Amino acid sequence: MALMRIAVEGEPVLRTKAIRVRNVDESLRKLAGDMYETMIDAPGVGLAAPQVGVSRRLIVVHVPENYDGEVNPEYNFRLVNPEIVRGLGRQVGQEGCLSIPGWVADVPRYETVTVKAIDLDNKPVRIKARGHLARVLQHEIDHLDGILFLDRVEDKNTILQVTEEMYEEVAQ
Ligand code: NI
């Protein structure tokens, strides 16, 4: 496995709609492994393939146990062609992005989502998520459509420049 360079805002790959994966093969599994390692190293709680310069519909997620005051188990996902098939409710919470280092803002999201995808064994998966996990999944799936979290900010006054330590807690 290897660490990959993370693209930053301004690079066209972050604004390109990523293409669907047709084949889950060894090269995709290697990419997912490298992305996972890159996310953990950053550190961040999610990463989408366009963020490492690959315009394909693949995301990785790692939400640690009891993340940011919420009671939750550890979540680890590697999802191919993920889609939100249902979104309900509303939550507003702070987000950051590994591709927009040093900035956070409050972003409105669905409170709960159902995500359909396939896993690295080419098996269909369906995930029902709420709270942080739902937020991370929405943020990462947005990356596949060239959408960045700042695009979704409603209250511009919540956009803040932060120190590195503060930022690491929310980076996706
Ligand atoms: Ni991001």
C-alpha cells in the first residue's frame, strides 16, 4: 500500500463527475487500500477517489468509535458506486475537507440516509446511517459529483479558518 497525494481545491478533478466503476478488480482493491491508508494518515474520516486524482466512483470511510461526542461503534466502509437512495430529516453540523485544508463551515445534510453500493467483493450492500456517519457518506458521495462542502453552506458566517489540530477532527 502507498500514500497518495490529496488534490486541493482548484484542481479540475475535484469538479469532475466521476465515472461509474464497471469492474471491481484487483487494481480497484489496491486503489481502495491506498485511499484508506491515505485517509488514516491525513487524518480524515472519509476520502473519495477524485481527491486522490482518480475520477471513479469509489469512497472510503473510517469513523472512529464514539466520534466527536456521539455514541457509535467504529465504522469502516469501502464503497463502489455509492448512491443515496433515501434521505430524511435535516442536521446542520461542522465539516472540513482534506481538499480544502484549514477551513470548516456548518453544512446542512439529511439526518438519515440509505446508501446503496457494491463492496470490494462485488456484492451489493445497503447502509442505513444517521448522524455523523450519514454526514460523512453525503460529503463523500458529493465528491463523486464534483460538489465540495462549501457549495452547500447556507450561513456564510459559519465559514472559519482553523488551526491544524481543530481541523483534523472534522476533515473528510
Ligand atoms: Ni472532502
